Amino acid sequence: MTLLKRLVLLTFILTIAFPYQAFAYKIVLDAGHGGSDPGATGVNGLQEKDVNLDITQKLRDELAKRGYEVVMTRTDDTYLSLAQRVNFTDSLQADLFVSVHANSHPNNTVNGSMVLYYDNAYPQEDYPASDKMKQLTPYSKDLAQHVLDALVSAAGTKNLGLVPSAVYVARMGSIPSILVETAFLSQSNDAALLANDAMRSKMALGIANGIAAYSPPMFTDSLGHWAREAILRMKNKGVIDGIANRYEPDRALKRAEFLTLMDRVFSFSKLETACAPNGSVTSAVYSCQTADPTYKDLPDSYWASPVFAKAQKLNLLQGYADGTIRPEQAITRGEVAYLFDRLIQMTAKSTGKSASPKVSFDDVPAELWSANAIYALKQKGIINGITDTSFKPEQTMTRAEIAALLDRYYAK
């Protein structure tokens, strides 16, 4: 098994076992041109597609040695359209995209290295960028600068600077993206460098050094999201984590994820058992238990099994009639409010028994099992409705919403 395959396998195993664990960044490397598209032809007969693939393979190996997860858009002499390269990258939910090319110019005296990136300060009307790439301008530029500096340092090529560009692969993706022009096949000295295996290795090393010196933005998939600032504050506080370098803000929050967050916030091991009224929740009864139950869908090997055990000792929840606890099931907004309010009452932040709720949500009547909790949290400024008059207690809560709720809680 190759080192790359071992790294990919290890990443997969860790993802399943430890969903909140930090990971090495995932990088997509793109060897420009290929197949029926040879790219430029050098003054020494080199075809750009071959040079690009060789440097990219060397770059892949160098990054893999450093612990990065690396995927290549092509590993042989295959043609891929520009859209296929971007769509493939987006499907991987990667952190960085680096396309490797060799350059050409009608003036055969032009030589050196440059790095292209999309800059929203220089938009081209005929070549609009994706909304995400517009937001990513400072991050792509920073990556481009790190790579260019390291490339010219390692290879000794002339520094031609950064180039704001509307090339497709740099403007249509959803992660920081750059296109590296290593040297000019149209210039004799540069072409000789590109023909030299040792020099191509130096170029790959330089690009790898630049990537290693760069830190991608935290949770790229939350850029431009309404909850991003709350997400980052909770991340910095050590309350929430992502999956690799993604947060998945609009995904429904799982019951296991919610309990894990609550344990971090309220420290279950420091709380005393408190019973809830029997039958207070219709879908899964939250009440006192007489014994430690076992659930057929909660094996000891499940990553959140310990936190479920602590929650059960606090009588925070029971399972369903079919003997399941459904840790992977999405949790509703009403359930979140009910449990969060109970936990507040079990901690020093409790303000005592809540008064009878003043109904303000059309879909939360006073007799609803979660009404007291919903209105108590609303009064405290911790939870909001979907609109001013609608709470949607049966709607699943998103990961963005829980980050915002926790942010408001800590702000009190």
C-alpha cells in the first residue's frame, strides 16, 4: 500500500472514530492540460502536459510525506475539462486547490515564475467568478504569495509576481485556489530547467514549502454564512469543532453531537441528577430511570457512547420504545430548548423556576410540552424563533443554529 493510500485510509478511520478530531488539510493538485490538450510546446520539444504531470506528482509525494491528504485531478495523460476539474474538487470538500502549469510567451526572452489567483478587486465582466471565490480573494492571494516566494527561493527562477486572473480554475471553485506557472517553455534557459528532473523536484519542493507556510481559513464552508462569527467564537472557546476543516453549518444537528456539546458546556460529571416530569416529551421520554439501560443502536464502540452514559445518569433522556436511542437522528428545536433549559436549571446559571410563559409564537401554545423551556430561553435572549411569530419546534436544529444559541448563552 502506498503512503498516500495509507494516509487516506487513516483519515477515513479517524473520521469515523473521532468526528471532532483535527486533521491535516486536504489538498487537490491539478496537473494542467493532458490527453488531447498538450498545452504549450517548448523550444526543446517538451510538452507542457508532461512537465505539469511530473512536477505535480513530485509535489504530491512531498506533501504526502508531510502528512497532508492529497488528491490529484489526473494521474496520467487524461483530458479533463476545466469544469470537470472544479466540480471534482468541490465534490471532495477539500481545503486548497493548486493547479500546476508551465508558461509560454510570444517573446522568447520572457522567463521566470508567477502565480495566478482570482482577485475580486479586478473583476472581469465577461468571466464572472463564483460567489465563494469572490469572498476568498484574500485567502487565495495569501496562498499565492506564499507559494510564489517559496518556489523562486527553491528553484532560483525569476520572480514575476502575482497575477490577478480570471482563469477558470482560479475563479469558479469554492476553496482558496491558485494556478502556478513554474517557468517558460518558450524561453531556452527556462525550458532547460523544466527538462531537468532535479530542477522539477526543486520546483515541487518550493511549492510544497509555500503550501506548508500557509494556513487556510477556518471552516471555509462557513465563509459568508450568517452564523460564521458565532461559529468562530465558539470554536475559539473550545466548545465546537468541525469535521476536518469544515463545519457544515446548514446540516441538521445529530442527537450525539448535541449531547457532546452540552457535556462541554455544562460538564455532566459535575451535575447532580434531576428528574423531569414523566411523559413530558412524546418522541423520546426524558424522565427518571431506575437502571442503566442498554440500547441496540449504541454499542460501546460508538464515538459518543461515554457522553450518552453520563447523560443517562443525569436522567436527561431515555430511549424509544423499540429499544433504540437513535444517536444519529437529528434533534428538533423543541428538544434542544427543553434539554438546554433543564441543564441551565441544574447549574449555577439557574435563575429559579420560570414564570408561566407569555405565548408569542403561533406554533408554541402554552400547553406544548416544550413551551416553558422555549419561552424561558427566549426571555433570557438565548433562543430565537424562525420568525417573530414562528418557532417551529418540530423542525430540526442546524449546526449553525446551535452555534448561535451557544454564543448567546455565553454572552449572558
